[in-house]
Amino acid sequence: MERILYFLNPGAGSGIPRELESAIEQQSKREGHSYRIHKLSGDQDPERIKEMLDEYDPSIAVAAGGDGTINLIARSIMDQEITLGIIPLGSSNGLAYQLNIPNDPMEALGNIATGKSRKIDVLVVNQEQLCLHMSDLGMNARVIRRYEDENVRGFYGYARQYFREFGMRSKFRYTLETSDETIASKAVMIVLANGSYYGTGASISPEGKPDDGWFEVVAIQAYPFWFLFYMLISLFIRQIGKRRFSRIIRCREVQISVNPPQEMQVDGEPLGPQRNISCRVIPESITIITGQ
């Protein structure tokens, strides 16, 4: 019998659907699962999550929230024989999109019972931050930081912040070192990609996979203003890696320095301005229930 511990984040996206808890109860009875529900509250979450895991000893831990919530639960179950389930409740839900997990919470709940288990890689950023999906510096991280600072949520909130970037295109210098090469240039955004898609469906690294033992560094380089619209279109037709205004480097470890320091985010959580960034991949580090 599966023992499932559900972690629900009331602060994710538009909140917890009213019917989710009763649906969890009904599915658990139907499938013969034992379950508990814990609602996340804030600063004490990591300690309380560890206590709950030790006390209940689940075979599956389900994160119901956005990418930040999923990251939080994943950090707590690393190096344990616990499978991660996902019910996407955030505004972007990038990892869920990447793994073909239904965006509808009720369908995602059903996927906990019917989906397939799959091991994926994780990235370690600056020796301590765990990244399951996407991290970036520059433009997108500024958007996420402003989004977190304001009260407008959902797709409109993100769109509002992206439109504010149209007139900025703030360039910065970067130096990138891998085991094979050193690159120095300018960019408006650098992505550490453990996959190919953002939650919007935009393809930032067309060949990226979350389980191949590699990650991609994508440098979106300086471009003329008119090219912004062309670049946005190319994101959605999986062609950005072929455009001369971007560069993709496939690696297992990288050191990056930027000047001036740039806003950074890891799985949707702002870290503040960073000047030096390290990243390495740990292959097949966590087991996740993915979509069909």
C-alpha cells in the first residue's frame, strides 16, 4: 500500500482548489492508499517538512504548488527512497509542463495514481541551491522578482512584467568557463536549462532533456529592438538555438561571472543580484511521477 504525503501550498498561484482535499480523500479510498495532508505556511516549512517525512515515512511525497514548492519538497527528499508527485498550482508550472503532467489540478491528482515513475537529473547552483528545471540571470529573473514584489498574479501578472522589459534590453558582460572552452561576450539573459521548455511552452533549449546527464547554458545575446518580436516567435517554434542572437553550450559543469551583477532565479524563486555563478549536474538524482 502506498503511503502518500501531500504538501499543499495555499500561497501558490490562485491558491488551493476548494475540491482538492476531498478529491484526495476519494482517490485514496479508491486506490487503497494511506495519506496525510500538510499545508505549507512559510518560514518554518523546511523544518516541518522534515519532521513530517520522518514521522509518516511516505513512499510518495506530493508537492501541490508552483515550481518553488516542488523545489522545496524535492530538496527535502533528496537521497531518500521517496518518489515525488506534482500537482501544479503555480502561475508558470515549468517542470510539470516539461514532464507532461496535466496542468489541471484534478487531472494531475489522478496522474499520481496512473503516471509513470522516471529519474531525472538535478542541477546544483552555487554549491547549495537545487535546480530541477530552469535557472536564469538577467531579463527573466528581473521579471520574476518584480512579479513576486507586486500583487498581480497569474498570466496577466507575468505579461505585465514582460512588457516592462521591452524598452530595457539591459546588456551585461559575461565570462563562461566549461571543461572544453572559455567564452566572453555580452548578453541580456543567461539560462541554465535542465530541460527544453519554460512553463509558457516557450522552447529555450530545443535539445534539452531532464534525464540525459547534461544541461545547457543558453546565452541570449544583445539584439536590435526589432528582433525582439522575431526572437519571441522563435522561442515557440523551437528554433532559438539556431538563431545568431543566441548561443547554446552543452556541459556538465560551468563557472559564470557577470558584470554588473544580475538578478537570478532558480525554479521561479528569486535569489537577488549575483556576480559569480557555478553550476553542475547530478544525474538521475530524484524519481518523479510524470505524465503519460
